[in-house]
Amino acid sequence: MINIKQQLASLVTGYPVEEVEGLLSDIEDNSLGDYALPCFKFAKQQRLSPNIIAQQIASSIQPNVLIDKVCSVGGYCNFYLNKQYVTTQIVSQVVCQSDYGNSSLGQGKTICIDYSSINIAKPFHIGHLGTTAIGSCLYKVYKALGYNVVGINHLGDWGTQFGKLIVAYNKWSDKETILKGGLRALQDIYVRFHVEAEKDDSLNDQAREWFARIEQGDKSANELFNFFKDITLCEVKKLYQRLNVTFDSWNGESFYNNLMPDAIKFLEEKNIVTTSDGARVVDLSAYNMPPCLLVKSDGASLYATRDITAIMYRKATYDFYKCLYVVAYQQNLHFKQVFKVIELAGLPYADSLVHVAYGMVSLEEGSMSTRKGNTVWLEDVLNRAVDKARSIIEDKNPELPNKAEIAEQVGVGAVIFSALCNSRIKDITFSFDRVLSFEGETAPYLQYTHARCCSIFEKAGMSYYARCAHDHSVYDNVESVELAKLINKFPQVLVEVGQRYEPSILSCYLIDLAKSFNKYYLSQKMLCEDLGKQNARLDLAKSVQITLNKGLTLLGIACPTKM
Ligand code: ARG
């Protein structure tokens, strides 16, 4: 990355370079210059008017290779960049980099990310899209920033529902049916259990008994439990593959069973646990929160107990610098309570725990029939998006090779992008037509722009690679320098995504980049007789393609070269 602000700051004499660099800001309207330096602070220090300071600074700087001119306007010093020089500097750096945007910012630091964290034998539904897409994007971005990252799928694999499932399975199903029907077959018998248990309460007693048998390590109970788990994992792993999502750990809630007694003992020793109605709790009334339940009166542990145990385990195992939880905002209170308990226990890493909350994804009314209740399976949404993408391709570009593969990349990409393009805390309503549009702020638009770059290179053929001549005078226009400045921002965009746990900063950036390139593309003749000019323009297009490719990859979206 070229640090333009730093280069400008070093031209300003008499003031600390770092301070000047921090004050410089982008100017939206480029007829007024590229960067502005507000002089109010300096004026105050010297008891002079900002205008006078701005004039002093402006007149002390001679035009040079970096800037065409400096003007003072209303207490600001406005810098006009030398378009050709700046564009050349940026482009020549980007085209020769293999991993543009990567840095060593996070060297030596480990970040744990708890995301997706689905529940065994329950639907992998549209509600998991947010956590899966946001968590996976953060995972990839932190890796690019040089952190050591541990992706954790904290499986929901513990609880009385497994007792219910065993009862239902024994009564109304068998191995073959489940092997064939997978997760949906499990869901069917689970739903049936609740219907039947309404009429016959003894089923609930049987379920409790079976769950107790799982807890006590009974062989046949655990065989079934593991069978349900295998069925679920086998199915969700296919989905994760389609979504380009990976994990380093699949330690779910049941993993912490053996570790919980020690964790509880630790909290007891810190004297923060009290008894309330026979349950062991941490009183949080001083913090305006309900108590955090650790052990129920019947001795059973809770969701929070397992999270508290998992935090201690993760710290001991990974020595994280931060541990993130990408979980819907509905669980705000849960995480506030859990983090508070860690703090009250005097554990110094309480403030490195972060709940990365996000809003709900719902489908537009009537856009998909929901089988049984309100469950919209993520797999159905992906398939539907891929089908639609396929028919759009059939329509627009029937000659395209690998149509099926591209339809998969476009359809799945569109769904992922829909979860990443808005500020994560916002609730979103998903519309197939909108996310698959090739115009507007969508993944297909980004993929299409990427493919457009690739097709330009293909058309240029060998001449592009004959890098003998590069006539950089073609960069001497607003479109070029605007595009180059945007490309130059990419590494900083990734840093901000990491700082604010906000993938939408990257999605919005890529949309801006694609728009800027398409504007450039319309204003310039990419392929021309003059190879020197053509090569220089192609280099700018190459920088765009490199950045789009890297950005889309970090979002988890594929980048076809043809569309
Ligand atoms: N399985 C939970 C659910 O679907 C999410 C788990 C989030 N992670 C955690 N460590 N609590 O609601």
C-alpha cells in the first residue's frame, strides 16, 4: 500500500509528520483537490487564523512529482495529486504482488472465532446463514492480516432433546429411514414427538430417562446419540463445502461435560456462587441482570455452564488474544452474563471476549413454501438460488462453458453476499430476485465485473504480456486516479473489517471498486493499436481484478473468469 497521506505530510514543514498525516482527509468533490488538511488546530496553538496558517503551508510547498498544486481554502490546505505519478505508483505495486492486502499485523496473536455452531439433529436453517457467513469471512480476513485463527463450530450436541429423539426413533423410525432421509428425517420424528407428547405425557418421562442414560455413558444410548451426530455432520459438511466454510475445531457442548466440574469448582472457590431455590447461581443483580444459572436443582448443567467452561478451556488451549462469538443478538443477555461471570471470577481475559452480534435473516413473504412449521432449510435456499442463476445464464449466455459450475458459484455467492452486505446488526429480508440481480449491489455484479476484467485480458492475448512498453501518460485523468486511490485503500479496508468485526465494510468497498472500474471502463478504450497505452490500461484493470478476486475470496465467494 502506498501511504499517500504520509508522503503528503512529509511535505509540510514545521509540524509533526504524524499529526499532519492524522489530520489529512479525502475530499469527496475532486474539483477541490484530493486531500484536505484542516488548519484549525495549528491556528489555535499559534493564536493565528486558520486561513493564515493554511496560506503559509500552501505557499511553502512547491509543486513536485507527487502534487500538481496546493491551495488554501477557508482554513484548509487542499492538495491536488499528480494523477499520473500516483496511479503509476499504486498500480505498479499491486500488479507484482502475489497476496495483495495481506499483512503481518496479527503476528503472534491468536483469535478464536465461534461461528455457525449448529445444533445436532436440528435443521441447518436460514437463521444460521448470518453466523456462518460472517464468522467465516472474519476467519479469512484475520488470516490475511497475519493472525493465527482458530475456527470453532461449538456444536449444540447436548440436552434433553436427544432423549426425545431416541424415544421417537425407537417408536417411529429405523436406521435405514434415517440413513436415507438424513437430517430431515430426524427433524420429522422430532416434530412428531412433540405432537404425540401433547397427548401422552409419559413420552416426556421416557425421554428424560433416555437422556439420563446418555449422561451415564450407557452404550446403546450413546451409540444412537453418535449415530444422530454422524448423520448431521455428514450432511452439514457438504453444505459447508458449498459455502467455502472451514473449521479447526468441532468441539461442541458435550465436549465440556468432563471439564465442567473443575470449572464450577473454580467459580465456587472465588466465592461468587450462591444457592437460589436449590440451584447454584452467580448473582448478577448488581449489574441489572438476572442470575447466571450454573447447576439446576436436579444437578443438571446449562448452556451457560458449558460456555463458561469452554472459555477457560479455550484460553488454556489456544491462549487467545481475542475470542469472538458470532451469534444472533437474541443471545445478547446470555453473553453479557457469561462474560460477567468470567470477570467476577477475576480472570484477566474477560475483556478479550467479544459477542459479535448480528440481525435476523428472513425470507420475503411467499418466496418459499416452508415445510412443517417455519423452518426454511439453508440447503433449499442455496438450491433455489442456483436454479435461478442457471436460468438467468441460460437466458443471457447460453453458450457459456461449465454452466452448472458457474450457476453454483453465482447462486451460492449471491446468498452469502446477502448476509454480508449490510451492517451485521441489521435484520434483513432476503429476496431471490434482488440478490441475483446483475445490477445493483449484489454478488453477481461483483463477479461479473471480475469476469469482465478477465475477458479483457483474454482479448488482449499475448500483447498484454509483452510488457516492454507501458505508456503511463494514459493515467492522467480523474477516472484513473480515482480508481487507483480506491485500489490503494484495500489493505486498510481489511484492517477495519478486523477492528470492527464488520464484513460489510469489505462488501461495500468492493461495490464501490466495481462501480469505479465500470465507470473507468466506459471512459477509456481498453484495447487499442498503441500497445504502450494498452498495457498501462490493462495493468490498471489487472490491479482491479487482483483486488476484486482477493476481496471476493475473503467473503467466501467464488470468482469465475467467465460469466
Ligand atoms: N447452538 C447455538 C444456537 O444455535 C449457538 C451456539 C453459539 N455459541 C456458543 N458458544 N454459545 O443457538
